[in-house]
Amino acid sequence: GNSVTQMEGPVTLSEEAFLTINCTYTATGYPSLFWYVQYPGEGLQLLLKATKADDKGSNKGFEATYRKETTSFHLEKGSVQVSDSAVYFCALRNQGGKLIFGQGTELSVKP
Amino acid sequence: DAGVTQSPTHLIKTRGQQVTLRCSPKSGHDTVSWYQQALGQGPQFIFQYYEEEERQRGNFPDRFSGHQFPNYSSELNVNALLLGDSALYLCASSKDGKNIQYFGAGTRLSVL
């Protein structure tokens, strides 16, 4: 069946450090891939998406590339800020429209 | 333009009771999906409604049921509450169910 696996957290970085959060997936067909972010006490916000192999999603300095050969969609940012502290979820959407999420990775950025 | 709105924000129930959660989709959206997010976990898909019909269902027991109204708003009902039903319940709306899903802030349910 379809599944998503993320690197475990929490991840603690200093401000302006480079961020990578690993995400791999298992799926039949060609799912769309997403990163959502959840700030404390809030719902999920879409951060970026990619709908086909080799697509690069980007938003607010975050990037992720849909790698079909390695079934990965790793999230990267060149220079994190304290305001990026949140929980990040990788997800795939199956053909029926159902979102399947990873377990989430908590990021804490220290000044 | 209002986004996805959910009510109530918080709810406390006791075991065995029944609960109804409500969701109003983003303007122009016709599909509503419900997710359960346990503490420290990723959201788990409960079901999706489109044109007032349940279109997909996740691995949840029949105690979880839903409804979609002609104005596309939706309700999630949970009967015979268990302690393990304590979670954040998220509603997401989309156009046709196959486009980007936008999430509400959720309803925090505590079962005592």
C-alpha cells in the first residue's frame, strides 16, 4: 500500500543553518507529493507541492524535488529562521484524492 | 474570502457519549475530507465527501460517520466515544477532491 516515511525529529538548528528533512514514499502509480507545515496550535498549511517526476516545488525559501528513481521528496532550505520552527509533514495524494502523511518532523530553530 | 472553518475549537466528552463536529469549506470548494491527528502523529484519513456522498473511507470503524449538506458543509459524528478517540480532528476542502486540500484549524476533542 501507499506510505510515507520521514526522518525522525526533533531537529534543532541554529539560525541561518542549512535544513534538510528527508522524506521517502511507497506508492503505486504516480502520486502528487506535498509538504505541509503545522505551527503550534494550528491546522496544516500547504508549503509546497510537486505533481510529477523531476518537478521542483518551492515556497518561502523551501524547496523539494520529486525524485522517482529514489522515491524521495526531501525538504531543503538554505538558511532557516526562528520563525520556521514548526512541525513539517510530507504527504502523498493517491488517485482518489486521499492524503497519506508521514509522522511529522519537529524543527526547532535557535537564535 | 474565508478559509476552511471548523467548530467547535475544543470539546470535552466522556466515554460512551456521542459528538458532532462541523466544517465549512473554502468558498468554491465542493469536497470535504476529514482527518484524525493523534498527539505527535501525522493526520490519518477518515473519509471524504463529494456531492453529498461518501467517496472514500479510511480504516476507521463504523462509529465514525459523516454527512455533507447541499451547501457543501460537512459534519463528522463519532458514537460511543473511547479514550483513544482523543485527538485533533482536521477538516480539509478542495475542488473536485483531486486538487490541493486546504485545512481548517481543527477541533481538539478530549475524551475523559
